[in-house]
Amino acid sequence: MKGDAIMSQSVGQPKLSWFQRSERWQMFTASPLVVTSAIWLLFIVLVALLAPALVAERANLQDLMSRFYAPFQFGKGLEFILGGDSLGRPILLQLAMGAQTSMIIAVFAVGISSAIGYAIGLVAGYFGGWVDNALLRIADILHTIPSILLALVVLFILQPSVFNVIIVLGITRIPVYLRTARAQTVEIKERTFVEVARSMGASHWRIITQEIAPLVFPTIRTLAVLEIAMVILAASSLTFLGIGLQRPDVDWGMMVADGKTYLKSAWFVAVFPGVVIVLTALSASILSNWLRAVEDPTQNILFARKPKARKGASQ
Amino acid sequence: MLAFIRGRLLSGLLTVFGVVVLVFFLARLTGSPIDLFFPEGATPAQLDSFSRAYGLDRPLIEQFWVFLSNAVRGDFGMSVWQQRPALQAALSEMPATLLLTLIAMTVSVVIAVILGTVAAAFRFRLVDRVITIVTLITGSIPAFWFALVSILIFAIVYRLVPTSGAGNWQSWILPVATVSLGPIGVLTQVTRGAMIEVLSSGFVRNARARGFGSTRILYRHALRNAALPIIAVAGDIAASMVNGAVIVSVVFAFPGIGKAIIGAVLARDFPVLQACIVVVGVAVILLNLIIDLIYVVVDPRVRLS
Amino acid sequence: MNISAGLKALGLAALLSTAMVHVAMAEPTDRGITVALAVELDSLDACDTQPAQNANIARGNIYESLTHVSPVDGKLEPLLALSWEQVDELTWEFKLRPDVKFHDGSPFTAEVAAANINRSQPGAEIDGQEIACLNLTQFPEAVKAEAVDELTLRVTTPKVDPILPLRLSYADIGNLATQQTAQKSLSPVGTGPYQFVERIQGEHVKLTRFDGYWGEIPAVKDVTYVYRAEASVRAGMIETGEAQLATAISAQDATDDGRTVTYKDNRIVIARPNSFKEPFKDPRVRQAVSHAIDRDTIVTALMGIGGNPWYQMLGPQVNGYIPGFDETDALRFDPEKAKELLAAAKADGAPVDQEFVLVTRPDLFPGSDEVVQAIAQNLQSVGLNPRILSLENTAWRTYLRQPFPEEQEGSIVMLSHDNTSGDATFSFSGNYATCEGRNSATCNPEIDRLVFAADAAQGEERASLYQQAARIMYTQESTMIGIAEQVRLMMLGEGIQYEPNPLSGIEIRIADITFSD
């Protein structure tokens, strides 16, 4: 965390943004939007952790008498406040169960892709030459294969499950990190201190892990936070297309898919999970935008595609 | 310049080759097309007859060799289900995809540049906040959900547009809106960020000091300099749109290569799948090349490396 | 039960009025209609009309066959053949309809008919190239057709086949030119009331009325077929006037203004436990499955007007259907009985609480995912241990078909079976009932004996033998567990008159459509 403090201090453009005039916490509390987003995400994470233990049974209990029970009524207790789905399960509790799946997928898919992309990016950027070329080409190939094909293949061979959705999303998002990590590594390895380390006889492994990796890490971390929103949306698209999960597992995309046929007669079945997806993705985006701004206002990772070109343009 | 283009094309083709090899084997891991369209009661002899006719009974390596040697000559084989050459099946989907991409990108870039510039000009004031929040929201709406809800509201309840298809110009409204939703959010943020960066950089302050009007500065100098990151991101988005737009085709029954790919995967129409991948791959390479060239046009200081 | 009784009456009424529409003269008009289908067709070749998505457009509109199953009474009726007779055990002769022209003006003769039949056979070759038609599944062993004279066709079968004329109702007839090539036809030419105009893949197929049709000239002039995968979108297109006829409508989109019409195509939702794998090796466990499923509640609540509770694997129009079975020995919903059976099986060492997979497909029938989840809950509540496995078609078939791999876990496969032919042989022999059957998960020598005897028999005797086999399969064996009879829904636009019939799932004769305004 020390590195962060240094970084935010080292930024010397006073007029660039309002949050730099104050300490971190003040920055945080000063924006009601950021606070709300953080609270919402925290709430979802809590629900995700607790829901399976507390409500799994009731969430999955079908009761055809409660089929399409209308929302905002108290007749069946608080759990039916958002209504009942097509099998008479309480939508509120289904959303809670879905929170767990969605969070697990988001966290692990981002974790896997960022870790692999980070590692490969460092290696590719550091060694350059044919290693770099080959790895970049593989990244391009991964990037070009339709993820829907990859999903169908993986799920055909391995059967649908949360774990396999994580694998599919994890693989397809690797190139994002790989390219970013590589671009930064290429730049950093030319710096003097790397040269010094090299001339002092440090091994490649040592230079990569001790000298370069720590400097690339913050970018990857910010990117990963940004990607959480992306992955939540991507995962829900897959499950919406009916690829990936298997009842009784449920996530929000699957709930929208289940409700889509009843949109006209029971709008709430598809609308509530959609709203939850929007709120969660939005909170994650707001937080990541904020984090990015706090950590390094000059760096905008959306430009990662052409770092050199950008430099030439803005100076 | 020519060497650069040749290099990019070569490395692009290498990628496409890799993708096709991978797709060839990946797709065949998901079973054979013969299982799909025969009724459950079909006898093994009947299935064999079909698989012989399409060369699916031969060893995988042999099938691959046959595919490669024909593909080099531009022959991707016959579609298993469509009774026409696979390449033709893939190419016939491209006009709709390219047109949708073109329209959606134009719409998103125009809206995003306006919103982003306004936000940057009024940075940290209310307008900026509102624009930022609204675009963050549009970027957080799942496309499939937006598509479903918009069909219900605009097509079925209010009957302003058709529910689906690509018949007349009205039927393009919802698909364009659906695919533009995310890009508008991202591009507005990029524009805003780039404009702020440019506006706070030295030369704009110099220009201001020399007495140029602020509107002129914004449009003449700043926007031109902010164009590079916008083009970079827009290019990436356009490339993924050419490749994807699956949701739009599923929900709106909208034609396009995304639909052809998912259809070919589900129907195990391997020749069409392979042809689609090649067509998309080539389109993406060309698109990226065009973007690189636009870079040079917009800002001659950019070196082609 | 009132609802389903009412629906049965409604179905009957539909059948009766279909007959009347046939009689009523249709006034030819200049109007066109748009038909919204769920799935795009694959092929318009005359020998590929087996899959419903092809048949929906081609059969009865572009193409006609020699014989035809009557949608009214399920009996075989003449179409392009006027009469037929069995000359000896292996030989049949058909007298063909004279003065029939193809859309291209060429005449319909015995030579064309023979070419069509031969081209649809398994292993058929033209110029050394194998053709592989989808219709070959109707012919377990290749038959041989030849022209005797201009209008007399002779067909020989490799072994006794009492239902050859019925099989030929699946052989659609295209013109000679398309039959002399191994290439599938892209611009189909048939003898039907509508001729092909254009097909834009991924978008539409257009047909227009054929003025040289040998029969009655229909009311509708132009037809455009479009494909929309979402049932709610198809229903929406009727509401907005974008389409005048939409198929495969979901029960929840049904309207009660008379524009949603229903029909039954003898399609039954079935649960098939695999008796070769635990926990279903003990027949009592399989019987418990049938007793555990609350069909009345599930089907009524989840399928609505889209289904009726059912206990057999065949619909009432098939000769293997057992009349009165529901009231006599069907294994009806009785959770206590199920628990008793499981307890008894467990006492004898059956691993009744071993986990098994409940295998289904998302596209099995509208709302099938929900029905399967409800069934899973039923099974759980009597002490069984199902895990739902919803697979894509190809993977689903690995659980459906023999041989079952050694490592495959125990399963109940959910399937939706239709038999539009009216004869149980298409469902039983070599398919779901016999030991060697492609999709059979059981082996009972008694069933085999009865089915094979039935295959060689005719009429009442044939039906009775099939029914005896079926009864063993549903009760003692309990390997084919009926869940629901599907009721299919269509939606019609304003001013469109169409009475669907049991064949409407595979052929939607545009000629049956009239305008009421």
C-alpha cells in the first residue's frame, strides 16, 4: 500500500482532479456515488458469502402455487417481496443465490486471466524476439476465436458447471492482460535500473520478478478491477444464451433467460435480475474508474492498445 | 509504408491460419453433424451413409489435409446443410454485419465525441457528472436484456418499430441501439479523458495564452489530438463487432456473420464455420490496417513501426 | 382433469372442422401472407423433407408424395398415386395420377416417381457419388422402384413390409432433372400448389401459387417464410401484423381471442430410465419414478394449454396406443407407493439413493427446463437423488442411444417423441422397445417377441400385439414413462382462417388457409 501512497503523491498536476487535493479517505467519502457503489458491492459480496448457508433450501424450493406471485406484496413474507418465478421460487432468494455464482465467476475468471496474462506478458515483453512474437500470436488467436465456440467446446467435453464457465471466460480474457503487461514490460526493461541489475549479473528470473513485475502490477490490478464489470456482463451473456450453468446453480443471466418468455405476462421475472446486473456492473465500473483516478490520473488504461502512439500524440 | 502493410498482412494471415487450425480441431471435438438432423430412430447404416457422403468417416488428419489443400485454392467445401459453397455462405452474411458495424460505430462515435467533449469542457461540473454517470450506466446494461426489454416496449407495446428481422430501415433501429449502447459509454469516457489530457497539456495552454477562442481551441486543436485514442478504442470495438453481435442476431433474428457462426457451431456445419472464421479474420486484419493508416493521416507524427 | 377433457373435445372439434374446410371452396385471391417459423430450413430438396423445418415449407406446398396420411382419421389416402396393391409378398404396384404437371411444365410419370424413391434410399449413388438424403431414415432397408409403364410404378422390398405404402408417404416427388444429380436441389420443382420463387439464406423463402396445379386453386397467392427463434417474438409478430401465421407459440403467449389455435401431433414427453445402469436396474426403482411424478400438477401449472398429463409413449392415433390405460394399470402419482417400492428395493440391496443424471435439452419442448426441474423435485421428495443435466442435442444423444459407454452414469433421459405415421413400428422396433433398439434402454425378450410378431402382422392383430408390448413396457418394465401429451399452439393474424390438424407440425398446407374478410 506504500507504493500507492507514493504514486498518488508523485502525481504533480494539481488541477487535474478534485480528489487529489485531499487524503484518500476523504476522497472516498466525498463522493456519495463511490460510497454507494462500494456499499452495494460489499452487500453483494456479503450476500454471496452468506446466501448458500442461510437460504439455499428455501431459494430452490419450488411451489407451483406461488408461480408468478406478484412483487411488492407481503402476503407470502419478505422472501416473496420481488415476486415468485416460473416455478414459484422466491425471486429475492434466487437473486441471492445468483449473487454467489456471479461473484465466484467474476472473481475467479478475472483472477485466472489476469494471473496468466500478467505472467505471459512479462515473459513476452522481457525476452522479446521470437518468444514475444509467438506469444503475441497466440494471444491474437485466442482473441479471434469466437468465445461462443470455445464455450460450446469446453462445455461439450466437460459438461456445464460454474467451474467450466470460469475456464472459458478466464481463457478468453487473457489477451487483455497479456498485451498490457507486455507493453509496460517493453518500456520498463529499457530503463536504467534494469540495465544496472543486468550488468550486476542478476538472472532473468530475478529481473522479471524483482525489478519489473512490481512496476507492472498496479496497472494489472486496476485493469482487473475494471474487468470485473466486463466479466459479469460476459458471464451473464453466456448463461443467457443457455451455455454454461446447470440447475440448481443459477446466476443472474440465467434468471433473465428464464424470465424472457414471460416478459409480457410476468415482467418482473426477467426485469429484476437485469436490474441487479446493471447495478452491480455499474458499481464495479464506478469503483474502478475512481480507483484508477486515485492511483494514477495520468494513466488511462483504455489507451493500452497503442501506448507508443499515445505518447507521441500528447507530447 | 508498403513494407509495413505487407508485414501487418503477413502476421495477420498467420493469426488467421492459427485460428483456423484450432477451430478445425476444436469444432470436431463437439461431435458430428450427422447426429443432429437424423431422427432418434436412425440406424447406424443410415448414419454411416451420410457420413461417407460428407467425408466425415475419414481420419481427422486426412480431413484436415483435404481441407487445407482445398482452402489454399479458395475452396472451403460445401456446407453440410445449406447446399451451397461454405465460402459463399460466409460471404453472404458480411454485408449485413459490415453495414451494422458501420452504422453503429458512426452513431456511437458521433454521440460519444459530442458527449465526451462537452464533459471535458465542463469538467467536474454538473454536466460532466451527469454525462459520466449516464454513460457508465449505458455501459453496464447487458445487451441481451436491453434487447428484450426494448422489443417489449418499442415493438410490441408502442409498435414504433418491427419486432425483428432486417426488412426495412425501421428494423435496424433496435439492433443498432443495442450494439451501440456499450461502445457509447466506453468511447465517451475515452473522449473525455483524452480531451482533458490534451486541454491540460502545454500547447493548448499556450494557444489560450495567445488568445485563441476556447471553442476554436476545442475543435481545431484539442479534438484532433484526442482523436488517436478514440480511433484506437473504436477500432478495437469495431473489430469485436465484426466478430460478434451474437446477441443481436439471437434476439432480433438479425442476419450477420455472428449468427452464421453460432448457427454453424450448433449445426456442426464445419465447412461454414471454417469459412466464417477466415472471412472474419481477414476482415479484422483489414480493419486494423485501415485504423493504422488512419492514424498516420490524423497525426503524421505517428511512426509506423 | 376438466381442462384436459375440454381440450380433447376441442381437438376433436378441430379435426371435424378441418374436414369441413377441405370441402369448402377457397376463393383464389391476390393476397399474400407471412409465416413465422422457429427454425430455418436446411434443405429444399425433395429427399430431405424428413426434418420438420424442411417439411414445414416443402411438404404439401412445393412437393407432394404418392400417398398421404389423412389428418382427419390417420388413414392412408391417395395423393399422386390413385391406388395400390400388393402383387406378391415383396412387390407392390401403384397406379399414378394422370395429367399432373411439375412447376417447370414437365409431366409426372412413373419414371420420375421411381427416380425419386430410389434416390431417397440408404446408400443411393448417382455417378458414383453417394447422396445421403435425410429421408432415408424412413427406409430401414433399401427398396427398389421401377416404372412398368407411363403411370404404373413397381416397388420391391427386401423383406415383407406391410406398411410400404405408408413409408412412401415420406417420399416427396421432385421433377426428373433434380433427381438425376447427386447435388441437392437449390430451386425445388414439385407438383404442389405452390412454386418456389426465391430463398435468401438466413432471411426468407418465398413461394407463389402454381396456376397449373392439378387440384383446387388455393386462396393465398404469395407466401413468405421467415425464421424467429424466440417464441415471444413470433407471437409479437402476429400482434403487430408482421406475420399472419406463427408456429410453435408458447402457452404463456397464447391469446383467448380465437387467434391462438391448437393441435396435437401425437407428440409425447417421456422420461426414460436406463435399466442397464444403477440405480435403475431394479424395476421397482423405475416404477417408483413413475409413481413419484405429479403429472396433473406439473403439466397443468407449467404447460398450461400446451399439454395434458400422459402415461404412455404414443398418442391416441397410433395403433400401439392402449385405450383406457390411464384408468386401469397406469403407474399414477402416488408418492407413498413410490417410497414403499424404493424401500423394498433398498432392502434387497438396490442402491436407490445413488446419484443419477436427469438428462434433458433446452429445446425439448417449450418450457421443458421448468418441467424437468419440477420432476427433479418430485423425484427428490421420494428419496431418489437426481442431478439435472441439460445438454445440447449432440451430447444429449450420447445418453439416449445405445451403446451406453461403461463409464456413463445412471440416467433418466427426458425426450419428446412423435409418431405422425399412426403405426407403432416407427416407435418400437429397432427404436425404443426392442433389445437391439437404437434408443432402447431395456431388454425384455417378451417385448421383442411381441413387437417382431406385430411387425409382420396387419390390422387389428398388429395393433393388439403392439399394445401388449407397450403395456409391459409401461408397467412391469416401466422404462418408458409418459409424462405429458403435447398440445401445439399456432397463432393466426386478423382475417386468417386455418384449422390446424395433427400433421400441422410437419406440413402446413398453405392451400388450407382462407381469408375471412
